Amino acid sequence: MSETEENLPSERESAHEGAVGKSDNPFADPGLPPHEHRVQDIDERAARRSERTVALLFLVSMLATVGFIASYVAIPIDKIIYVFPLGHISGLNFALGLTLGVALFCIGAGAVHWARTLMSDVEVADDRHPIEAAPEVKAKVLADFAQGAKESQFGRRKLIRNTMFGALALVPLSGVVLLRDLGPLPEKKLRTTGWKKGVRLVNQSTNLPLRPEDIAVGSLTFAKPEGLEEGDEDFNEKIAKDALMLVRIQPQNIKDKQELAWSHEGIVAYSKICTHVGCPISLYEQQTHHVLCPCHQSTFDLSDGGRVIFGPAGHPLPQLHITVKDGFLEAVSDFAEPVGPSFWERG
């Protein structure tokens, strides 16, 4: 072997050095793989077959749409058919769903087949470029903006500027007014009841106005507003909000000062409707002055402002301010809080 041949590296060593050189940059651009032509690109007959397939799918979609319209017109709405495994279903719904589904599917399938077999699939690479503008472009834009602001005299003409701001602030109110046509204005049905100043408390069982002496210590009495009769058309709706329970507690046992001020000789009046899900409260513990809702066991302390002491209820029972006039118990006003379960705008 000559000296020259001894100094030349072998092919294996050269390949190894080339591989090491490439691995030095793991983020090098690998480039795009060679483009592989589809059969439709080199065979016109295959391209025509794909064209006919796409046209057939679009044609089936057209026929399905016509079938949808024909089904809507021809099939009676009460037509019942048997379809395995669905069983007995509406013939009209089945026909409309089937034809519309076929029409939409064929349009999508035709478009996908068209794109995959006939449209160009040559990969095109576009080098990324900085998103931000060049410094000279930004400088020119800022200079043009400053020049425009100066020429508009926006900072100098304060009267024009302020009135423009006022106009832009008020014009959206036109859209707010148009919202009135979306339906009737909300009513305060959840916030108000049949109780108001001067309405007498009537025993729900006897339909007689209640006197203070009718409420015995330790007893639970249910009341309703005077004038609300069971034969009324909307009785059930009104009693669901107006139902009242009365308990006589020794004044010295009432813990809440406002409750004491709203009572009469220890007679306190509270809504009968639980503040959890609206069940009627009917159980009373004489020794503890607690009332219990039988639905989910929410417990309220009538000697402490109707406070919740157990259960899922989230608010105390609303109290009705009562007084005595001409010997009969009557309301001073409506409940201070909405009765029954909480709602999103409770306040």
C-alpha cells in the first residue's frame, strides 16, 4: 500500500464523520419529503372516475333534498311506521331526518373526495417572517398619527370632543330600548305577596279574623290575608306566598329586638313557606320555639328572627310586621324579604 493510500480516510470513517456533523444541529431544517403523485395526477381515466364519483355524490344530495321536500308535503304528521330496531316512530320525522342526513352527508363526502383526489396536493413551504413592522414603518405610522391628530384639532376643540363622547355614550341606549320588544317587562311576583298595611289576619281553618286572645302560648296557628277565599281561581297561587304561621312567645324569651318590635304581646308572624325549596312548614317545638320543615328538615328558631339553625335552607324565614286595630290582628306592611326559596335577584 502506498503512502498516499495510507493517509486517505476509509469510506466508513468519512460516513461516520458526516453523521457526527449533522447531529451537531438537532434543529436543522429536514426539508420536505419528495412529492408523491397520486394516481389521478398521472392517469386521466382515474381522474375522470373521481370526477364521476364526486358528481354522483352531489346528485344523490340533490335527490335527497327533493325527497325531504316531498316528505314534508306528502307524509301526514300522524303517520306511524315500524322501523327495526327503533320500533314504532313517526313516519314524517323518520323521512325528514333520513333525507336531510343523506343530503348533508353527500355534500360533505363529495367535497372531501374532490379535495383529496383532484385538487392540487403539492406541499408549499413559506418561511416565517417577523410579525412586527420594521422600525422605520412604525416610526412613520406614529408620525402620521400624530400629524393627523394635530390637523383634526381633537385636543384643541374641547367642545367638539366632549359632545362627541356624549353622542357615542348615548347612542347604545337605542339598542337597549329595542330590547323592550323582546317580551313583557318583568313583574315583581316573587317579591310581593297579598299582605299590605291594614289587611287583617284570618284563621285559615275557620275563616274568622284573628284576635290576640285567639293565639295561645305554645300553639301554632295558620293564617291568610282577609279576602282570600278557597274558591278563588288563583287561590293556590296566592296562598303559596301568603301562608302565615303565628306563635305566641313570652316577650322576655324573644332574642331579636326587631322581631320583638314587629310582634304584638309576644305574638310573632312568620311566612309558612320554607326558604329551601318552598315546602309548607307544619311542625312546632313548644319548648325550643323551633319550627321544622318536613321535606328536608330545615329548622328555624322563631325566638331569634326565624334564623336557620339546621338543614339546607339558606335564609331565615321572613317575618310579617303585625299590630292590633279594633281588637283584630292586622299587617303593618308586606314581608321585608321575598318569601320562599332564594332566587338570583333576591334582595
